[in-house]
Amino acid sequence: QVVLVRSAFCNLAGMRIGAFAPLALGSTFDPLINTTTAGAPASFSFPKVKGDFTVFNSKYDNETSALQVYRDNAVLEAISYPGAQYNFIGDWDLDTSGEKYNLVIMAVDSNLENPGGLYVHVEGTPTASDVKIMELGDSVPGRSGESFTYIASPTIGTWNGVTQVSFVGYSNTGYRAIWVWSKSATSAGKLQAVVDNATPIPDDEQYLFQCLYSPVVNETTVVFFGSSCGTSSYKGPTDENGYGAVQAQWMRTHPLGSTTAANHALRVEHLDAGIYTVGIQSSKVNVVASQASKTPVPGQPNTTFNAFSDPVVAGDYVGFSGLSTGGIIGLYRFDATNSGLEKVVQVGEPIPNTNSTFSDFPRGCSVGANGEVAFYAAAPETENFGVYTTTDGVTVTKIVSLGDKMDGNTLDYIGFGQDGYAAESSILALYFVYVTQPPVAGIWLYDQQTSVLV
């Protein structure tokens, strides 16, 4: 059975906005592509950006998708597998640390008739030259008679001439692990499990990591979300749906705006959950923040973390959204150089240049190598739904909101996800939908250094 990671594609159904005084955005945003472009695809994923490169997936139909790669505002490649065994790109990550960019691509057949696989693609080379990491059906290293049946969430990076790829992989016996593949120019690829479902959860070792999500390889370590999964291992009281009392109350009562609990960045259904690091060589697991460790929530006295989003990583910083036992959602960053956990922003704090406050952070955040954070936020008023940044966790700057106009067009939807911010180049990559008939969707860039609101 082939199972794909949660879809990142957006359709043209967005949120409608009411009457307000808009701010006009003229040359502030640099358009890359939209659905009115000749030969353009029907839909796009949220874009990722690193350095001068922007990457996003695009669907032309149910049979074909292509990974679009841009440098600045010029297209470099449109990578696809039409007519070949694999014609749908399910997930990807970008590495720009070498002379040429590398992509790790999770490619599958759109009808799931063929097994999927993970491949490394080097800038400017034909897809036939892509380096295979593994394919579903391959034997699982170190486990006799087992084969891979599930893959998800690949990330890639290069350090000291060694390219590393991390991903989640399951076997046909139910074995679950986070895997790291390493290869230099002169060595063969090595695939190893660094944490698996036999690994005890730190500070609560009667429970094991049954759920492993979104590993991010970072030279000597992998950062990941882990838990004992769902309610079967929960030790406290549950409600009629089987959820722990705090999680259930939050899911019933928290105003999620346009986002439901089912696709909110917070994984509220998980128990014994946390954000962890694991050493690639040592397999030693350390806690960034977790339920079992009762990690105190910065900015909320006498509370601990009760739920987490998947992590994002840049340099020595880890970013994530978290829910406290007091029911407050916030964004947080962890500095690995001093093991410090800091609040970035929390629900109830003021939105700049308004009389309103933040009410939710439904999509997690992006983090920069110096601790900069960019995020999508909700508010009581739809016109304040938008993208914001902060460098110090004190001063928050608005980038764009649904109350703005883009070249005279009303914005109907703003898409901004994890890895949408490249602080080193001051670039944010966003997905917009205009209120037009028919709606227009596309990808735009924002340069913090040179752009001004007009």
C-alpha cells in the first residue's frame, strides 16, 4: 500500500472577505506565475524558498505534476515524469549549500499502480540521471524479510561534501523509523534508521515512539515530531470521543477561523507528543519540548506544552507552534547553541497597526538561520488574516493581509507554509488567490530589503 503525505495543493476555493479600507500593494510583490499565464498549471502548492531559489509543485491534471524551480524570478527547471513509471511528485526539499542545488523528490504513480521512491536530482541534469535513494518494495536494511511500504517527509542538506536525506519509512510488518541516507562524491549511499518505534520516549520510557513525523536533517542531528500516537496509550481521563480532556476542549471550542482541527498545524490528537532531536551517529534522543518532560511554556506561567506542530529548522534554530495546558496557542523557537526555548508570539497579543489581536496560528511558521520567524496568523477580523514576521519576538511586522489589494485586486486567500521564508536573502514566497471571475491563483515573492508598501 502506498500512502502519501498530507497534500499541500491548494484549490481556488478561498475565504471571502467583507468590507474594509484596503491597503494597495503595487510593485511590492514580484509575480512568478499564475493561472492566467500561457500554459500554466491548474493549481500550485505552497512554495518553499531557500537563498535565491523558489520551488513549488504544480498540477496540470490528475495524471501529471511538475516541480517548478526558479532563481529570483526566472524559471530554471520544470521537473516531471510524464509517460514514465513515476508521474506525480508527492513531496520534495531543496538544498542550496553546494555549487548547484540538489532536490530530493518523492515520486509516485498518480494512480498508485507503481511503487513510489525517493530520488536526488541535481540542477540541470536529466531526470534519468537522478540518484535513487530507495523505492517502495525495497528490502529494509538490517531487517530480514521486510520491505518498505510507506515513505513521507523527505528533507535534504549537504555538509562538508556529504549529502544527507532524512525521511519517514515504514515496513510491511509495521516497523516505523526515521531514516537518514548519506552520500559523498566518492562514497556509495548509506541508509540507516536513527529512531524507530522501539525507541522509548524520553521522560516517559514506558511508552515508545509509535508516531514519527516531519524529520529535518541538520548535519549531525535530525529534528522531528514524535509521540505514542493516539488515545490507546493515554493514561488520563478521556471524553466521549476518546480524547484527553484538554485536547477535546480545545478542539470543540477554539476559533480556528477558516481552518478546521483536521488540518490545523497542531497535532492535537497525539499523546506523549513532543519535538525532539536525534544524533545521526549516536541515535541519542534529546528533548526540545514535550508533554512527558512537562516543558514550561515561555510567556505562560505555570503551564506546560500539551500539543505541537511539526518542526522547522534553520541553522541552530528550531521553530514550532504549541498549545499550552492553559489552552493558549503560540509560536516558539529553540536555540540549540544555548538550549534556550523562547516565545515568538502568542494568541491575544496585538497585531501591528490595528486595534486587534492574534487569534490563531493555523499553519505553524518558518524560521531563519538567525532566529527570524515568519508566520501566517488569524484574527477576529478577516481583513487581518495574513503573513507577519519578527526578528526578536517583540517587534512584529505585517507583510500582507486579506485587507490589502494586489495591483487593484482583492485578495481572497493567502497561502504561506513552512519553509516559505529565506531570511538569508530576505525573501518570502507566497501563494495568492484574487477575487476575480474566474479566480486567479499564483506564486509571488516579497523582498523585505527592497520592497515598500505603496
